[in-house]
Amino acid sequence: MSDVNQEVRDVVHPQAATGPAEKLAERDGAAPAGRRRRTWDGPKDALTWFGVGCAGLFCLLAVVGPLVTPDPNAGSPTVLAGPSLDHLFGTDQLGRDLLARTAAGTRVSLLVSLSAVVLGLLIALPLGILAGYLGGSLLDDLIMRVLETVQALPMFVLAMFVIGLTGTGTGHVGPVPVTITAKVVLLLGFAFIPYFARVARSAAMAEAGQDYVPALRVVGVSRSRIVLGELLPNVMPGMVVQAFLAMALAIFAEGGLGFLGLGVQLPQATLGNLTGGGTGYLPGGVWWYSVLPGAVMLAGILGFNLIGDALADRLGERGTAR
């Protein structure tokens, strides 16, 4: 069946086949016809590597930081001390090491954001591909109307409304306890579903409109194999781009909820409640309490955004070259 699929693609897309001349050009280091050799774009590539560095430091602090820093909840007599060799990020009003608390908060932010993005993808991807494959059908219209209704609700306002109603403590859905961390993950993941599904639908619909899809049906390829073998691989690159951009948005949303006191609660440190808790000390010159955790959060947002933008540019260049 794979040979049949390849023959169908070669008939429908003859330009996809690589001839001897193209192979010889590749061997000699020349760019084949129809392809472009990518050159160094100074400002753009420098910005991309800056984003990789920011996101890498954010993830490194989240993964390694809590392992090498002291107990984030351990107090000391040294209260509201500025950054020093003993406390690189200074201390808070209880003498707790702010680097340790920032590392713990970064881990919470990364785990919450990653969980929300994965949850949104797992639900949105099959919905979007199904709607795109059945574009114009009643099921497609029904799925899109429901998603549009969800998308009309602002994510941040929806999260504030639900957490305001249910409280920041642990609730229960039947016998299952739902912590505030789980609430934030569920709310952000729910808000990402229409965002991801619309992108997946557009990509799947564009791919389903190609000539080789009906040709595969003619030779007897099942719908499930077309969806999983053809549509899904072509949808995934765009979804990876959207996942990086959504990570930046999730870090911002989780931090914003923590800043307002509607996210993960103290004594568990998060980047949001650290930034919010330190604003009251800014008039007294205690800038490190809120500025340094806020800078770490900004690095994560900026890093994932720049990586997403760079991936989008690269995918666009490849599409143009093809």
C-alpha cells in the first residue's frame, strides 16, 4: 500500500520526485532547482538564538534550580536584604532566599503552562482535523460554532470568573479533589482548545483539498489511514509553532492570576505571587523582590514567543521553496 501511495503522490505531484540531476547537484553542494539555500540573516537569527537562550535559562532554572538552591520556605534573620553572594536574588520579608523561591515558582509556571498546552492540544487536534477533513459538512459547522462560542469568552476573564466563584482552595468534583493548580491547568487548557482547533482545521482543510487525497480514496486507502498518515503529519508542524506561542501566553496568564492572588497560593511560590507580593515594598526601595522574579517570567514569555516566530518563519520559507 505504501508503494501505491507513493505512486499516487508522484502522479499528482511530479515535482516532488528527485531526479538524477538534482541528486548530483545535492552531492556537489549546489541547491537543486526549486529550493533555496538558507543564508545567515544577522538580526533575525541573533534574535532567534536570544529567544532560545531565554527559554533555555527559564527551563534550566525550573528543572535544576530547586535541586541546588536551599529550602524556599526556610526563613532567616536576614530580612529584605538586597542581592549578594549569599543571596543572589536577595531575601523577602521573612528572610527566605528569593532565588530559591523564584526557582520553585519557575517550576510551577513551567509545569502549569506545559500541562495546559498539552491538554488543549490533545482535545483540539482531533476536533480540528476532523472538522477540516469534513469541511463544509454539518458536523464541521457544529464543531466550529461550539468552538466560536468558547473563543468568545476571554481566557483571562473566564479564569478570574471561575476561580472567583469556586475559590482558591481545593474543591471536589464528586469524590475527586481539584486543587487550585489543577483548576488553573484545566481553565487554561480549555481556553486553548478553540485556538488550536481552528489552526488544525485550516491546515487539515488545505491538505484535504489537494488532488492526491481523492486519488488515495480511489485506490482504496481508508479514511483513517488518510487522516493519520497524510493529514496529521502535515498539520503537526503548524501546531508545534502554535504550541510554543501558547506556552508564552500560558506563562503570562498563570503569572497574571498569581499576581492577582487567584492562582497557586502561598506558601507555594509562583512567579506571579512573588511579583505581586513584592510590589508593596517597591516604594521603600526593595526592587529585587518583584523585579527579579518578574524578569524571569519575562524571559520565559519572550523566549517561547521568539522560538515560535522563528519556527513560523522557517516553515514559511520551506513552503515557499516547495
